[in-house]
Amino acid sequence: MLMHSPPHPGEIIKELCLEPIGLTVTDAAKGLGVSRKTLSSIINGKAGISPEMAVRLSIAFNTSSESWINQQSQYDLWHAEQRRNELHVTRLSVA
């Protein structure tokens, strides 16, 4: 289990993809072929990265789609683990 909260992939997009090359959200959204609202939701941590968006990001920024999906999975799993004690699950076993 990860010991610290991984950043939302939107934070990575903003800090490592957009800011270094001076891209606005509007210009990046246009280049990705998505609406500004869609990209803004991801950057602001309100939405996650779908497999299709992972492919779009990989094409636009010359990265792997797997890296984007892995970042999203790590983020989601860490937050799910934080709610582990709230889950009402019974351990099951073979009788």
C-alpha cells in the first residue's frame, strides 16, 4: 500500500505538460480534441483520466497511455484504501 497520497493525474498534466511549454487549458484542450470543460475538470481533480483520454495524452505529449492509466489507478486505489474501514465487507472462505 502506498504510504502517501499520490497526486491527481490532472496535477501532473498541469505541472509537467502544460506549464513548461506555456500551454493554456484552452489550447491544450483544442490539441487533445476535447472541450475546455473536460480538460479543466481533469486538471482540477474533478474528473479522472479515462482510457481514451490516456491515449489522447500519450499522443499529444509523447508519453505512454499506460503511464496515465497507472497514475489514475494509483490515485483511485489510494483514496479507496483510505475508506477501507468504512466498507462493510465480510471475509469469505471456502467451507
